Amino acid sequence: MLFPTEMEKINVAFLSEDRGKVVEKLQEQGIVEVKEISGKQEFLSSVSIDTDYLSSLFLRSEKIYKDFSGVMKKHGLLETLLGNRFEKNVSLKKDEMEDVVKNAEKVVKHMEGKTERVGKQIEENKKDSEEVKGIIRLAENLKFFDFDLRLLSSLKKTFALAGKLKLNGIPDLKKDLANFRIYLHSQEFKNEENALIVLGLKPEEGEIRKILLKYGFEFFEVEGLKGKPDKILKEGKEELEWLNKKRDYLLKKRKEFIEEWWEEIERTYVVVRAYRDRLKSLQMFQETKYVSVLEGWMPKKYKWKIQEALDDVTSGRVFFTFEETEDAPTDLENPGLSEKFEVITGGFGLPKYKDADPTIFLAFLFPVFFGFMLSDVLYGSLIILLSFSMRFYFRNRLAGVFSHILLLCGISAIFWGFLFGNFLGNFLGLRGLWFSPTQNPIMLIIISLVFGLVHVNMGIVLSIVQKIRSKKSTIPEISWFLVEAGGLLIIFRIFGMVAEVLFYAGMLVFFAGVVMKISKPMRMIGLISFFGNILSYVRLAAISLATSYIALTVNHISSIFVSGSFILSGFIFTVGHLFNCTISSVGAFINSLRLHYVEFFSRFFEGEGKEFRPLKYEGLEVK
Amino acid sequence: MAIEGLLAIGAGIAIGVAALGSGIGQGKAAAAAIGATAEDTKNFGRSIALAALVETQAIYGLVIALLLILYGAGVIAI
């Protein structure tokens, strides 16, 4: 709870003939992370399939699976943030798995062939459409010329150019081209631009092109076009319509095919991935002709479970050793709802195996801070409503986690809302159980600073615990307490709350702490940032006040219109409060996150732990 | 001009300038943070922390503004 799950390094020796069964059992149990053992690698797989082949099969099936996912799964904003709506594991019997792997090649090949064919047709269609669109654009530029564009084809002694030019350049251009034997025809069409046709003699073409370029002449590629622009335009539009219809048909056909085969490819992909993972772990074993050894990490509490399982699968021909070391991977373990907050801790990084896991504190104080900043009964209720909607709409793990976090945040906002008397600001005119923040902001700031003091000190205590565990010096942390205790005594004396002798004692303790701090230059910087960190908690009061004031303003503005137009007043009221609830919730969430990440975590958290990744069936339920 | 008016102007300047500076800084930090998160989503936590770091200056401005207003209202004495 306060520290990650206790892990042990496990070494298992068994007969090489049992390795397939052993690795399969490990995957079934899903509690051991197999570690690489350097040295000779020689193995046989339990399904007699070559590893390279399986890896390539996995990559091929993954490509198809991802392509199909793009069609099968929604990719809206909500899905991007919270994952796919329905997340369920592929369910299979153990003996069916081997059949899936054996058929995988056939399935993947069939789908590759089919998707490649349709994909190619869609690609060709796209290319043709682009070409036709280009011709349509060209014909639109030239539609004012009523002649066959074949006339613009260059001949043996003459050339023809078509293009467009800014209107204001025409007179000067005409002057520059006056000495050439040309025919120039211009037609104004749009945005002060002119479509231009230039006919001239072949030997002068180079010079004329240079002059045209000088005036920013934009050439049209008309070579190969036949017929009048109007006709080309009409035919182009018809062809584009036909191509669009063909594209729709191809996409529909592709979707139907994907829907038909989706379950098959999902099953194949998940099973091939499981076998690939198994074989990758198998490669990490140290092997001789008769004996194999595996090394890995596992939670200490499952020791008996793994011993029993491997004893069973090898008929007792197995030998175990367990060892406690400090370089184990991190597996967070928190009780009840606090487990949901592991995702927030993980957002910053994982603690190292021997370091403290702050999730349990975060699970309590994150909602407290959020609620303090939002502090409105009705806004809190809206957050709870959002939490339930999220749970109802999404059936995946991530959405489940966030809906729980929001639920606690909403309850906290309601709690603080009752204390401060905020029900859509002052709309209901009810008094709070404690005090009103808008009438007593100083009190709000004091509470925020007390939160800060407690929170930062919790971080220091965790740092001390962590250092005692790893047998490091705790002097830097203890000096904080001296500075704080001395500082508090000095402040109390200023307000006449303690005797004079305690003031001198406070001074002594304060300066002892400061001397311990400034004994190293870096600690001096820490001393300044320490006070900055505590002051930073004023944001709790600032955001809480801002939420209350915006709510008051919305109520006030809507009340101005209530006698004139009830609908307008209601509209301002609804939109205003929804807006306030949204921005204040986002602000409260981000700032609560920040207070934990910056002010709290910076006291003890390094976040350089490596995640515990046991060999298991991912997305697969084996019966 | 009455002292209350000057205090209100002072409070406005205190929070206004602090928020302006903080806003400019946070804009730059947030842009870099988004870039870092786009490169690797594991950077999200640290990016938020770094982007939000600049906000503290605005909080200092707010504290000064509140102190001035409360002094003007006679709630506190300096």
C-alpha cells in the first residue's frame, strides 16, 4: 500500500523436455515476468512453430487487425481520450488455441489477398479522382473560351500557351510582347485574374515564356485535352460522379468483408500474440540438452501458487530458489477505490521498487483539492452525473477508472459546497454550514496554506521513510522540520500567542535548520522553493473564489433579464453555469494534478521505476 | 483620488501584469509540453507539471492584489 508489492527474484530449474509446458503454465498464471538470461539459447517450442515465422505472422496479423480496427471501432474525441466503448476479451478453450495458430497462416493470407485487392482498387480510384478533379479545375479556368482545346496543341512551327495572370499586369505584358509575332487573347474570370492564351512562333517560345514568368504567369497543362472546355467540364463532372459511386461501392464492399471476418482476425491476432509472447519468454531461458533454467520476477505473495502450479505441470521435477533484491520491477498495489488513482501516479512515472507509492495519499487528497476548488453542490452533482454517464456509455477499463475518480471528486465538491453554501453560487440563497468564501476570502487562503503545509510535509515524511528504508541520510528532510517549527514559534510570538522564551527557542531552532540547509548550495535553493511551494497552494483559494464569483456573476446577469425575457434569462443562466462548471472543473482537475506532481511528488518521488510486466494472456480469456 | 481607488488600480495592475507574464510563459511551456507528449505519452505527467510551473507567478500577483483589496476594505492592517 505505502510501498509497491513485495517482489522476489525467482530461479526455476526443470527438465528441458518440460519447457513448453512450463512456459504455458507461466502464461496461464500471469504472475511471473521472465527475465533474459544471457548465454546459449537453444529451444524447441511447444507448438513446433519457428519463432521468426511466428513473429512475422504476428506482425502481418497485427497490420490487418489495425486496419480492420480503423473500420470497426469508432474514433471520435471521446474514444481517443477514453478508448473503445466496448472492450472485451477473446474467449477460447485451451485446445482451440492451437487450432487458431495452425490456421493463422491461412486466415492471414486470405485476408491479405482480399484487402490488398480492394485496397489497390480504392487507391486507383483515388488517383483517378484526383486526375479528373485536376482536369475539371483546368476546364473551369478555361470555360470562357469557346473553342476546341486541341487547337492549343503545339505544332511544328507554332506553339500555344494557356494560363492565368493578374489583371494589372496585362498592359505591361502586352508592351513587353509587342516585338514578338504573337496572338494574345485574354478573358477576365475571377479574383481580378485573367485567363490568357498565347500563340506564337516556335523559335520565340523560350523568350516569350521568360517574359510571361516575369509577370507571374501561371501555366495550365492543356496538352492532350480534346473538345471545348464546357464539354470537358461536363464530362469531367460525370466521370467524377461515377468514380465517387465506385469508391462508395468499394468502401461498402470492404466494410462488409471486414465485418464478416472481424471476429476471426481478432481471434487470430490475439492468439498469435499470446504464442509470440510465450516464445519470446522461452528464448530467455538458459538451456542445456537436459536442463533448463528460467529467471524472473514475481510478487512474493504468489510464491506458493507458482510452486504448486509448476510442481503439477512437471510432476515434481522442478527446483526453485527465491531471492530478495532491490532492482525488482514495480507493481503498484492499493486497496479499494484508491487503486483507481494509480493511473494518476503512473501519469508522472512509476516509483522505484524500494520507493514509496504515493497513490493512497493521492486518492484522498486529489478529490479533496478538486472539491475545494469547485465547491458547489450542483456542480458536484453534475460531475457525478458525468461519472455515471461515462460508466454507462463506455465499458472499458480506462473509462471505469476515470468514472470512479470523477465520482469521488463530485462527492467532494458537494461536501465543500455544503460547507461554503454554494448552490449554483448564491442562487438558492442558502447559508453554508461553515462560512462563505466570497465574504471571508482570508479564511479560504489560510485553509489553502494549511493544506499546503500538511501536503508538503507529508511529502517530506515519505521522503524520510524512503531514505530510512534505503539507509540514506535524512538530515536534509529533518532540517525542514526545524525551519518550520522555529518559524511557527516566531510567528506565534509576533501575534503574542507564546511566551518570549519560546521566541528565542524558535529563533535558535529556525537558524539551526537554516544552517543545515545552507551547508550545501543546492539545499539553499531548496529552502527558497520550499516557501514557494507552500504559497502555491493559494491557487486552491484562488480557483475556489473564481468559481464562486463567476457563478454570482451569472446569477446577477440572468436576474437583470428575468423581468424582460424569461427565456433569455433562463438561457444565460443555463449556459453560464454550464460554462462555469466546465472550465472550473477542468481548472480544478489540472491544478489538483499539478499540486500533487510538482509540490508533493518533488519532495520524494523520482518516478524511475520499471513496470512489472508478467507473461500473461493479453486480451484473451482461456477456459 | 481616494485611497480605495488607488488600491483598486494597484490590485488590478498586480494581478494583470503577473497574469500577463505568466500567460506568455505558460503559452510557451504548454506548446513545448504538447510537443513532448505527442512524441511520447509517457511525458504527460512531467509535461503538465512543467507547463503548470509558470502559473505560480500569477498566484503571487493574486496574493498581492487580494492583500491590497483587503487592506482597502479595512479587513487587514499593513
